[in-house]
Amino acid sequence: MANVELTNLTKRFGDTTVVQPATLSIAAGEFVVLVGPSGCGKSTLLRMTAGLETPSAGTVAIGGRDVTDAPPATRGVAMVFQSYALYPHLSVADNIAFPLKIARLPKAEIAQRVREAAAMLDLTDLLSRKPRALSGGQRQRVSIARAIVRQPQVLLLDEPLSNLDTGLRARMRHEFARLHQQLGMTMIYVTHDQLEAMTLANRIVVMHRGRIEQVGAPLDVYRRPASLAVAEAIGSPGMNLLPATIVERHADGASVRTGDGAVVRTLAQVPVHAAGTVVTLGVRPEHLLPDRDGPFVGAVELFERLGPLSFAHLGRRSDAGAIVAQLPGDRAVHLGEVLRFAVPPADTHLFAPDGSAYPLTPPPSNPVR
Ligand SMILES: Nc1ncnc2c1ncn2[C@@H]1O[C@H](COP(=O)(O)OP(=O)(O)OP(=O)(O)O)[C@@H](O)[C@H]1O
Ligand SMILES: [Mg+2]
């Protein structure tokens, strides 16, 4: 187990900066998940940590040691990729043993460690097979076994499950949670999958255009996205984001008018002369409550029934912004039906023209009943 300190870590390719100076402290044993849209720099940040990419500036320290200029093999890290990259001509056992043979460990110890890693990933019965005789999930388990067999201090994973089907992903997600508990390794994990990010992470790091936008516990990031980019990156289906204009500032928030003329109360603390500012109102699908007088209205264009809950997609004027509302699974809805919703002020988000979230007035801590 080792901590990881990235300090002003930067990557430029020619004139383009793909990772802006990134500073991040990861505690020993922590499970950190990196999320963000395609091309935002997640893999590049991970590869600089592993030593597979040379930083343009900044430093990487692992376990208190500056490894910025150290070759990958001496950093105490192992990396698992989206494509498993197994040696096709080697058996599962030899694939797992490979890094240990390179490191010239004694034969008996290699055999022992391969047995342990295989048992941990449920591969014991497959040790003599060749990769081509394995399923996708089994192959990915072999590549994970090969990564942990060296007993790295830090395990880096770049979308390790994205080639697998949904069922297998769910099982592997549990495997990672268990592996992390068992080995207590520091893990940095890149994913596009909301469930993986929310369930596996001790902390989520949201990246956008090469910048770290927000770092926090999954629920904190979900509940209080610091910017539009974070609001867009976290949650599935995503937060409804509607163009709006500030109409009035109140002692405990602000009212905004949406594109279709509805006025919505928020707890956003806006500047004194903010009236007239064009902003973005954010509301998560589960916070839209059916309300006959509610400000959000539209005809159902698409209805997704998932079982325990459903999502109604409301068709609206194009400048008003689309709305998705979460409904109970047993709610009967027909296409074209007009639905109306309201949102409690405490469940709104308001984003300034530069994309940053306005601070929210905290709810009274001791409400008088
Ligand atoms: N060798 C390279 N030369 C030039 N540009 C590169 C190079 N490698 C990556 N990039 C660019 O750097 C940016 C960040 O790439 P990176 O692979 O880190 O993104 P990512 O967040 O991992 O995306 P994805 O989710 O699609 O995997 C991209 O715009 C990419 O095109
Ligand atoms: Mg990537």
C-alpha cells in the first residue's frame, strides 16, 4: 500500500495541453475513480502515473518517493487496460507468471504466487488453457491476475470492464470491491460507467477538457456538482439542464425564468445585480415531483419502464430544453399525455454563465416544528 501524490502534473502534445496542471493526493489504500467525457485526459493522467507517458511538467510521488523520472517497472505500480493484451501462445498460468519470470523470482515462489492470484480471481480451473479458449470476462480476470501477482503498491485500471457485457460487468464490479478489501491496494480506476464510479469509489475525480473539475465522495459530487461539466458527467439519466434567466434575488436564493416562461424558486446565492443574467437551471429526474400547478410541463414523447421505476421524456419547445422525469414503476402513462412537475427549491442547481455552480443557501439546521 502506498499513497500517490500528483503535483502540477501536466501533459502537452505540441501546442495542445491535454492535461492541465493536475494536483491530487491519493491516500494509501484509497479507491479513486476518474470520470469525464471522452478525450478529457483520463488515460493520459493514468499513463503518466504509471510512467508510460513522460509528463511535460510536474511530479509523481508514490509512497513518498519521487518517481517522476523512474521507469515504470520500478514504481511499484501495475496497470490493467481495456484490451487484455494476453500472450496468445502462453497458457493462463504462464501469462500470470510472466512478470515474475521477467523479475527472475525463484520457481517455487512463482508457482506459489500464481496459485494465489488464480484462486483470488477464480481461475484455478483454467490455468492450463490458452487465452483463445477463454471468454472475455475470463481473459480480463487473467490480465488482472497478471497485474496483481507482482503485488504492486498501486493498481491502475483503464476502463477494465468496458469490453464486457452487462451481467459480467456487474460481477466484475463486485470482484473489484472484494479485491480492494482483500488486498487493501491503492487503486486508480478510469470508467465511463456511472454504477462503477458511484459504487466502487471512495472518491470520484471528475475531469473535463484536461482539468480536474471536482474531487469528492460519490454522493457529495452527485448532490453538489461544482460545475456544469460535473453535472453532465455524473448521473444516469443525466441532470436536466435548462436555459434560464435570473428574475429576482431573495434573501435565501433566487428565482429564475425558464425558456417556456415558468418561474422557479432556487436556493442559489447569486450576486446583487444578477437579475437578467442568463444561467442554467439543473434538476435531476428524481427531483421532479408531479404537481398540477408545477412550472415544468410537456407531453410524453418517450416512456421507459425499467421495472422499479420509469422515465418520462417530455417534448417541449426547442428553446425550453428537454426534460426527463422519474416516475414510479407502476405509474401508467400514455404517449402524448401532458405531465406537470414541480421541484423543491432545495433540489435545484443553478450554474453561472461560466459554468460554475452558485453556492446554495444551506437549509436551516434546526427547523422549528
Ligand atoms: N500521442 C498523442 N499525441 C497527440 N495527442 C494525444 C496523444 N495521446 C492522446 N492525445 C490527445 O489527448 C487527449 C486526451 O486523451 P486521453 O486518451 O487521455 O483521453 P481519455 O479521457 O482517456 O478519453 P477516452 O475516454 O476516450 O479514453 C485527447 O484529445 C487525445 O486526442
Ligand atoms: Mg482513455
